[in-house]
Amino acid sequence: MAGDGSRTTGYLPWETSSATPEISAFRLLFIFAALFQLVVSHLDVSQAFMHAKLEFPVWIQFPSGYTFKGYSYALLSYALYGLKIAGASWQRMVKQFMLSFKYMGQSFRQSTHDACIYFIYTPTVKAMCVVYVDDFGMACSTALERAFWTAFRATFKAKHLGPISSILQMTVQHDDQGVYLNQSRQIKDLMTANNIPERPFRTPIDSKLVISRPADPDLTLVKPYRSILGSLLWHSRTSRPDIYYAVIYLSQFVACPSEDSMKALIRIAQYLDCTAHYRMAFYYPERPARVLTLFVYSDADLARDLENSARSYAGMVIFFCGMILQYGTVRQTITETSSTGSEYVAASTAAQRVVSLMFMLTEIFGYIQHPIQGQPPSTTGLDSEITEAERVATDIAFSYPGLQPGTLLTKLLDYTTPTGTGVGGARPDGKSVTDELEIYSESDRRPVDYQ
């Protein structure tokens, strides 16, 4: 039993909150390493929370019958695992260490968008570190790594595990062409644990599949359905975007599974087993690039499942410098009566994600940090012919006097809808309504140089 004798109220949120990075933070780390051809090292801290000193007194009571020097109470000097404030105390200690470390006159900065990302980006020093509780993924030069490890082991009891080989149940592979993420071992474990037979499938889901909610769900399927779905959801979020839509679609039956939904879920697992060798790749560039590109693709399934909902599912995928950074599938929160409307909602959802990413990337790579200036997409033509003027109104442009344009290019494209499918007939230019939505930003500091 532990308690703080100096207060009578509960802990404040900032005293107990302990952040973990988004999964995309590790993809950004590998992209960063690929762009500058750096090695990602893995550092692990032993008993991490017990390194953190407490900022106010916390007393513990020993189990009944045990005393220490005649006392049944003790005052903690360091955080114990299970203590509410242990995680937050550890993170504050990590932040203090990271910001105080210096190399060639440069120190790490903490991202304001993801508190677990630390970076140095200057013409002479380039490094990035992602902290997941007690695991540190560090992409930097060999000289910086030696200096960092010397300071790191002087502060923490830690192990240097060499080039990163696994993180978040993902196997990390390296060769002279790039870095790869793979989950073949976890996929085999999923098949074995749930006694799923092998069967070849080329796609994770039937494109015409529609499942009705059962009037009398089979409750014996609830537990295995949730177990398989949870595993598939983790695979889809980490390294397998090809199954994301199928998993999200089948998640609506988690409380009322049927034989049909279970069969569809097992098909996804069997597809994963057939494609267990697939890897998410982060390739080293063939030549140094001077432009950072952020390509964003979005689309909607146009309410294909009217049996359960008239709302469409929206999907998007974001590529940073040609390598996948973020992706996702969500059910839209509104019901659109036109295909173009659902496309616009999908584009808007993707734009929200990319705008947040743009500000994080500009913070890291030293670009502008100004709000977006531009006109939102026009909706007046959703039920009529889309005019060229209305199409131009969908463009969002960054415009700042005296800045050099063209440093960061972001492009939002509709990647599956066939051309000529605008509401009211084919568009005059033959393109779908969300084609060529481009976002340009300018650099106010320096051009990008990957050399």
C-alpha cells in the first residue's frame, strides 16, 4: 500500500499521465534513417521506473507481519512499478536527460506533436530518437551513437542491443537497400493459437461481401471472435495496411458474431498466412533528394453495405518521401446521399491527418510553422456538374511573401474511384472530384539536403 502523506486529494492528470508514441512514430524513425542512411540502434533500460526520483513524499506500508528496522512503514526515494506517478516521473527524467545531452554543440529537441520523439536536424548533425517506455530507438551517425551511449549508460542501467531487430512485435530486417518490417512469426502464432487451417487466398475479403447482423447471435463465438479480431487489428495497425479495411469492417460484429462473420474473419487470417513474407519497406534513396514529398491518397467505399449502415467507410494512406507513414480506415460519422459527398468526407478526413503531420514534419525538418491559409472545398456542386472553378476552389495553398516555394509538396489523390465518375456524369476533364488536390508549402529557413 502506498500513499502521499502531504495531500488529501487525488493526483493531478499531469502527475500520472505517461505518453507512449504513435505507431507511426517508428515508421517516421525508419524513414528518417533511410533518407540519411543511418543505422537504427536499440537501447533498453533495466527497471526503468526505479531510476526516477519522486518529486514529493510517498509512503508505503509493508505487508502484515513484516517490518524493517522495527518499522512497518517506509518513505520511497524512487518510483516503484505499480505506483500511479511512476510512469510520469520516469518520462520527466528521460526528457531531462535527452534535452541536456549535447553533441557538437547541438542538443535534442522534443517534438510538440509527439512527446516521445526527440530529434536533432542541422546541416552537420542529424539524429532521431523514439522512446517507448524503456526502449529507445536511435537513428544517428556512429560517432553520435558512441557519445550518446557513453552518457546514457552513465545515467541509466541499460543494455545496448545493437541494430534494432524487433519492436512492438515487429521483426526489423536490414540490408544494403533499406529497412523492412515483418510479422511472419506472429502470424504463425495466430494461426496455431486459434487452430486455423491453412488455405490460400489472394485477397483478405470478398469485394462483394455483405454480412447481416444476426437476430440471434451465437454467444459461443464472442470470445474467439474477439481474440482473433484483436490480433488482426494489431497486425493491420503496425505493418499490414492491406487488411485494415477488412478488419475494421468486421469489427462491427464483435458483440454479435455469426458463422458468416467468423468465416470472413478466418479468411483474413488465412490471407495473412499466405502472405506472411510481405514486408513494409523503407528503401534508401538512390540519390539525395532536395524536396520532401507527402502524398496522401483517400477514398470511400460508397456505402457498399446498406444492410447494416448507409454510412461509407473512408480509407487513406500517407507516403512520406515515397515510404508509407500513416494509414487508416474509419466509418464516416455522417450519412452522405451522393458518392461525391462521401468522397469529400473521405478527403476531409485524410486532410485532417495530413495537416497535423505537416506541422510535425515542418517542426523536425525546419520548415514553416504557420497556420494554413486557403479556401475549403466547395460543396455547391455535389449534386450537379462539377465546374472547373469549383474544382480550383478545392486547392489549399500556402502563400507567404518572401519565401521560396516548392520545398514541401503534399498531394491528396483519389486512388480507386475510376475517372469520369463525378456526380451528374463524367467531368469535363475526365478526372474524379478529389483528383489533384495539392498542398504546397514553402521553406523559410533552408533547402532540404539529404547529403
